[in-house]
Amino acid sequence: MAELLLQVIGLKKYFNVGRKQVLKAVDDVSFNIERGKTLGLVGESGCGKTTAGRTIIKIYNADGGQVLFKGKDILNINKKEKFALAKEMQMIFQDPYASLDPRKTVGSIIGEGLDIHKLYNSKEQREKRIHELLKMVGLQKEHINRFPHEFSGGQRQRVGIARALAVEPSFIICDEAISALDVSIQAQIINLLMKLQKELGLTYLFIAHDLNMVRHISDDTAVMYLGNLVEKAETEELFSNPMHPYTNGLLAAAPEADPLYEMQRNHNILEGEIASPINPKPGCCFCGRCGLVLDICREIRPELIEIKKGHFLACHRGGEF
């Protein structure tokens, strides 16, 4: 049986947005990621997927639930344990320019983790390691003294990847790591991430809204809507046999490369009222946009249950439409 590296159990993250108003950005989310695998987390902008990632890595403090990393709950750890955890878990951010200090050279940016965790014995060893990391992500050692503004968007994201790899983590959260890049560069970064995963045995949580890229890189895919997981399965199973109405809507809205097929196919555009994540009403969060809604959908929130082996669904219809 494969080893579970990360277990997220009932994770919650709420924000106070006014008097007696609470925005439930992440509300009772659960999933597992096996060592060496990639879980794709998809959904519309504002669904809470980035907040989930930032809560898992403790940029935000959780309001409930558990995050087990290598079997240990990391939500309630002391300062020393948090310092050690930072070496094991890293994040690649969406905007490669905003996430890099414009006043520092690439060498300083990549070497910061080496400095903090004291991962070298001499300046020569430090510089050699930075050169290795630059080569690993497809950059040249001559780039070590350049500043972020001297690079293209794709090159800056490679610097961000090298920075994450510097401390030799086992788990990396890729938070929309390709969405700010040109399409041709996106493919290069995806291929680089897959190559590094194979070589280094990395485990990824890949947060994105580009379904084609998620299908290419992910072993499993989870679909998030208004702070809730509505479906999760092996990637090919989910894309070939989507069961939740929202998942069907997402897949129908994703553009296809063939223009003739794109013109002829049914896009099945989702309509209706989008529920508010602020003080949400009882029942299914998707019922205002679902054409198959039942009375129970407006009263009781469906739980994420296993419909068939490895395929989980949060829908009162149980995938039967």
C-alpha cells in the first residue's frame, strides 16, 4: 500500500468580514496525497483552493480540522517544529515577479533557504549548490548575479522553483504556478515539474484552473466549489466519467484545441444564482445553479462519500442523473 504523505481532514478557514459575518473560504475539506504523487485541485476563481493551500502550509492559521504530514498533525506545532517543517514543505507562487524580492540577485534569492537552514559548510559549497539548482531548472550559472527584472516570466518562475527546491523538500504546493505565463511557457514549466518529480521523488498539490494542464500532470483530481470539495477521483476517471453537475459544467467550459470541434460541441454553460460564502444557507452550495436540484438539496448539505472505488462525490443524487 502506498504511503500517505499528506492527510487533510475536515480543514476549515474562515474570515471575519463584518459584524456577525463570516466568509467560509474553506469549509470541512478532506483529501489525501500519496508520496510521489500529484493531486490537482481545481475550481473557479474564489472557490477557496488557494486559501486551502496556504492554510495547509501555515501561511494562514486554520480554524478547524487536521493536517497530518508524515502522520503528525502540523496545525498545532511549536516554533521549532514549524522551522523544521519549512524545510519539508515549500510553495511555488502564482506571480513569479511579485514573489521574488526585486532588490536581491538570483543567487541571494535561491541561497536564502540554504542560509536559514545552514545547509552548507563554506561559501564555495553554497555557490556550487546554487549553480546546481540553476542547472536543474534550466538556467545558466551566469544568471546567479542577475536581478528578477532581467528575466522573462518563465525564467522567473524557474527561479521560484529553484528557490523551493533549495532546501530539498518532499512536498511542494504549486499555487497557480503557470497561470501568469504564456501558453507555450506553461507547457515547459509543467514538463519541468514532472521531470523534477520523477528525479527527486517530489509530491505535489497542484492548484490550477486550467483543466488540460491538470489532466496532464495530476494522478488524482479534486474539484472545489465555494469552499467545499464536490468530487474527487483518479484524474482519468474524473475527466472521462464526471458525476457532479459542477464538474460537468467545468469540463464543458474548458476550451478544446480543435476549433471545428469547439464550434460544434455543447458547452453546457452553468446558469443560476451563485451562493454567497458569507454566512451560507443550509443545504448544497451548488443548488442555486443546478438544473437537477431536489428538495433535500436545499435543506441538507451532501457529504463527500465514495460512490465507487476511488471516486468520491458530494451530491444527493449519487451520480444518477
